[in-house]
Amino acid sequence: MSCWISERSRGQTFRAEIRPRNRASSEVGGAGYRCSDAARALASARFVPVLLLLLAFALPLAGREKDKLSYGEGLAVNIPVPESEIEQVVADVAQNGVIRGTKEYNKDEFVSGAKPATSSRVFPAWTEGGKVFYKVREQALDPRNFKDSSDSGTLVVRYVVQAQGEKNTILRIDALFKEDFRHIVHQSDGSVENAEYQDIREHIDAVELMKRQNAEAEKERQEQLARKRNHATLTDGSVGLQGEPLQSSSQPSAPAPGIREDVSAPAGGTQAEGQNLSAENSPSPGLANQSSPDQGTSDQSTSDRGIAEQTVPAQSLEERVKSLRRQVERVVKSPGAPLKSAPFHTASSLQSLPAGTEVLIVISTPYWYGVETHEGQHGWIMRDELEQK
């Protein structure tokens, strides 16, 4: 026994024939039972497109939920630099007065007017060790890149520096915004933390570059000293060559310079014949006295030409260096400026440079110049403390 089920959808009629699997089912009313099952199955198939639409909407919701988890994660990075150097860099960044990675107005590049601090009520107290720095901007107007931020409030960046052995340091950066009226705390999406770390990374790279350049400058000075010593040695050698013929003039039997003395007897000859041959080949004392000064002069001129050939490249290199110096020289503004050991406000001062002091720019960073004085002293000066010569 078989049954037909009709279903009408969008103006079209669909018919399905259901046949029983065995004869018994058709004899004991099984056909009616199977026909009802088929009807329910066909009806449920109409809900498949609806389920697919629900899944399509659920996937973006899951993605937005994942984005929600990214707020407040902060940044933690392991830097292969000693803790003392990282502390100096972070202390300087905390005092630069700007918070990067956010802005109050679309035309801005960052939030300015921030001040360093030793603590902040926006963050809970830090109890996990290390050195903590804060940079605070009060009355910030709806800063960007914070979760559901609105109104004005306090914008705070926290830096935590923790030693990881002798040569490594862990740096943690977090940013929060707290509204003044509702006292709601908004978490950053990571833009502030990444931008602040980039600023710190640039400072670290500048310090490493200065170290390498100082080492190269020291190596170059050592090479210059070695060249001067070699030049002095060559000069002493030329004097010795000039005086050598005068010492040989007192020995009449000695050959003139450039002539090898043959003391062996010829093959098949006697000792006397060998002595006669040597006597014939050897010049007379008067001839030796006449030829020796010319030979010494020739040797001296050859040596002088060699010294001149070595001196010419050094002189041309020195001229090029002087030309480059003129292009990158600056003058210290009035009333003077301190020469720092590193590009940080907290770094020690190597010396105080009076106004009008000429310096050579070696490294350029957004806020500092790595300079060299005429005495060869290397250090750092703020960009706004120098002017064109």
C-alpha cells in the first residue's frame, strides 16, 4: 500500500509517494502511520532556511563577543635590555606630556597636557613588585579608543617595569579612562598601550645606536693613532736609508748598494781567481763614494712617494668629514643646555654647554639630538635647545 502527500508552496504543488517497507506494515494500518511521519518530516523541512538565517546572524554576534574580550587586556612584553635602562626610558616617556594612541578631536594626533605621577586612584594599588610609573591627563574630553567612553574625565596610563634576570625586563602597560560625573571606568582597546610602547621602543633603539656609534668612534680614533705611529716609523726609516751609504764609505772593499757580493769561487777555478773576480766586480772606493749619495737619494724619493700616497687618501677623507660637519652642525641656544648621558630627562648630566657652543648632530629622534662636541664628547640635548649655525 502507498500514500501520496501533497504540499503547496509558492504556487507550486509537491507530491510525495510513501511506500511501506514490508507487507505487514501495509496490512496492519502501518501505511497510515508512515504517511503521518512523512507529513511531519516534510513540514519540518520548511524550517531549514529559517535555521540557516539564524546561524548567519549568530556568527557576527560571536565575533563581536570576541572583540569585546580584547578590551582591558593591556600589553606585556619581555625586552632584552637591563632593568635600569628600561626604567630610565619609561621615566622619560612618562614625563613627555603626551598620551599616544588616542585623541580628543579628530584633527589631533594625541592627547597633550599629561603629567607624570607616582600613583592614581583610577587604578587599583599594584602589589606584584617592580617599579611603577603613571602618566595622567585630567579633564580629558571623550578620548577615543576606550569602551563606551563619553563625557570628560581622567585618562591614565600605567607602566610597570619588572626585572627578568640580569639582562631582560618585563614591561606592562595599561590605560584607563574614568568619567568625572558618573565615575565609570572605561577600558582601552589596546591602541594606547601599543602606541606608548612604540615610543619607548624608539628611545631604546636610539640608546643602542648611540652605544654602537660611540664604539665605532673609539675604534676610529685608535686607527688614526695607529696610522700616525706608522707614519712616524716610515719617516724614521727614510732617515736611516739616507745615512746608510755614509757608513759604508769607510770600507773600500764593500760593494755599492744594489750590487750583491759574490764570495763563492767560480766552478773549476782557484781561490785566487775567485778573489780576482771579486776584486774586478767590486768598485773602487772613489766610485763607491760617488754613487752612494745618488742611490740614497733615489731610495729616499721612493719612500717619500709611498708616504705621500698613503697620506693623500687620509687627507681627502678628512676633507669630506669636514664638509659633512658643516652640514649638520648646530649651536646651543641661550642660556645654555645640559649634555645628557641618555635621551631622558632623568639621565645624568655629563656637562653644561654654554650658549653658542657648536655641536655635531650624530643621531636625530623626535625629541632629542645625539651630538658630539669639538672635544669628542658624546651626549644628548633636547631638540628645542639647539638652533642652526
